[in-house]
Amino acid sequence: MGANVSSPNVVNISDLRLLAEKRLPRMVFDYIDSGADREQTLSQNCSAFKEIFFRPRCAVSTPSCDLSISVLGEKFNLPFLLAPVGSSRMFYPKGEVVAAREAGVAGTGYTLSTLSGCRLEDVKAATNFPAWYQLYLLGGKDVALKTIDRAKNAGFSAIVVTIDTPISGLRERDLRNGTKELLSRNPLQMWPYISQMLVKPCWLTQWLGDGGLMSFPNVELENGPMGYTEIGPALEQSVVTWDDLKWIRDAWGGKIIVKGVHIGDDAKKAIDLGVDAIVVSNHGARQLDSVAPTIQVLPEIINAVNGEIDVLLDGGIRRGSDVIKALCLGAKGVLVGRAYAYGLAAAGSAGVSRAIEILKTDILRTMKLLGCDSVQKLDQSYVKFPKEWD
């Protein structure tokens, strides 16, 4: 049960965002919507795309456009995949399963966060397209090894190692919303903040029906799955370093993607260590504020990589034209996170499907207006961007 996302008033991702805001308690909506500190990078991740201008080929007939891409030898029907978004089950019942299913229906990939409320086996079974598993080392090496083995047996085709979370960023909205107090289960601490949940009875009923406050079934500790309140301390005790990539690769035996690369030197280091692909990412502006928007640093990373491995990008994607701009600057494909999370929070399966449809329709229209019949033909000749980015 969710909003009517097929309404003529739902024409872009911002409309889905508004519907998500209406349905969710403030603390849950802000979990999706917020960034770190003053949220400078959060804003600039989106606004930086406005600094890129198209250079279309006119009087060109493009009756059809090929939107397919190949990443790590796997073909996807769309030039964007769904990014890992933790705690998706908090937005909508069985959220990760719902999102993975819709990704498969659309012919694209899904990336499952370690901080998932659904079992990884159930998520992989929901999609008939490639799925990747995003790995945190929560609980330590032994716990991670067990999870890697489960992901391998379940059929995930790549491991995504996130390298930009040595500690959780400061998300001030979470503090103001009393997230810590609400998670404490102490009635006295919860009382000042509980009303934000009570005024959303539809969400609350569905959330309680789906089990209420979830644990993380893919982080199996000695005493059971990791609890929600254990995340912060666990992250600080499980920092990923470049040295960890060797044992992760040995255990996994397949393709490895490093997510969180932001400078050319780190891109080169990833190549030297045998990484198969990288994601240019600032964690959706949820970690270190005042870093540059990802689209701005993409040219530096592309130059550093020099075609040796696949490069993807996330951060700030809200329109299909944003996807096209990233491809023009050299990305093999992009990951979208908030764009589909808003849809999931607004209306479950229908919302994710609508978010994907909005982006796909935008991409097709932009391609035809550019006079280009394949995303694989896109390059810098189709755009003009600030020289200092290069």
C-alpha cells in the first residue's frame, strides 16, 4: 500500500521524493534524504550536472536507441544499475527484495548492501539479472568470509568493496530526529520523538507487519544477526584498507569492484591491486562533506584509469540527462541510489518501477535530441564542461 505513482502529476524523481516524504516518518525520510554536516556536497552532487552543456547533432534521425551497456563482461539493458542502499526494508516491507525484483524486470542490475534487512539469498532469487553484493567488514574478517561464501553460493556475480566508511559521517538530521533515542527502546528516551511514527499509521502498520526494527541477517555474529544499534561501533572497528583486498579476492575468486574512489591516485592504486572496476563515489554525500561532486572528479579518474578497467559513477543522479552526461565524460555506467529509494518509499514495487521508467524515458528522449543512437557512442564531443574539471 502506497502512493499512486501512475498519477499524471508524477513526472520526475522529485515528485517521487515528495510522495516518499508524505508516507514516511521524518526520521526514515531523512535517513534517505540527508547528507553529512552542512550538506554542501549533497547539494553540489546534483547542481554540478548543471555545469555541463550538451552539443547535439541536429537533423539526425534516431528511430531507435541502444541503451545497453556491458560492465565486467555482463550486459545490462539500461546504462544505470541500482546502487546499494542500506536499511531499504525500513522504507517498505521486504524493500531489498522488492527493488531487486524490479531491477530484473527492467533488465538491469541490483547491488545489495551489507546493511540489508533481507537475506542475500532471497534478494538474489528475486532477480533474473546480475546482482552484486556490497561488502562491509562488519564483525571482522571471519564474519565477512562467511558472508562472502554465502554470496558466492547465492549467485552474486561481483563483490563491491566500499572504502570510504572508516567511521560514519555526521548526519545532523538523524540527531535532531532522535534516531539514537528511538533505537534505544527505552520508553523515556523514545517519548519526545515517538510522535513522528504515530502520525504515519499506514507506514507504521506495514513496518510492524514486516517485523518492526530489523537486524542484519547477512552479518551473522556468534549470538545471531547484528542488531541495528551495533552498526556505528562495528564500522569503526572494521576499516577497509588496501591490504584487505588480497584476502577478499582470494576468498571471493571473482570480480571485485571498489566503491568510494575520489582521486586519481586511488584509482591507480586500485588498478595496481588487480581491482576489476571502480565506482567514483562520495557515498551520496553522507560521509565527508565538502568533497567535490562526483561528476566533477570523474574526468580526473578517467584520465588516471586510461581505459584499463571499467569506471562507474554514483551521486546526484536525478534525471536521465544526468546519466547521459556521466557517460559522455567517460563512465561505463552509473549507479542510482536515492532516485529509486524515493520510489520504493513512496509505493514499493510500483514506485521502483516508476523511478526506473522515468530515468529510462529521460535517457531515450535525451539520446534522440542529441542525435545519437547508442549510449556506447557517447563521448566528450557531445558535451561542454568546465576546463578545470579535466
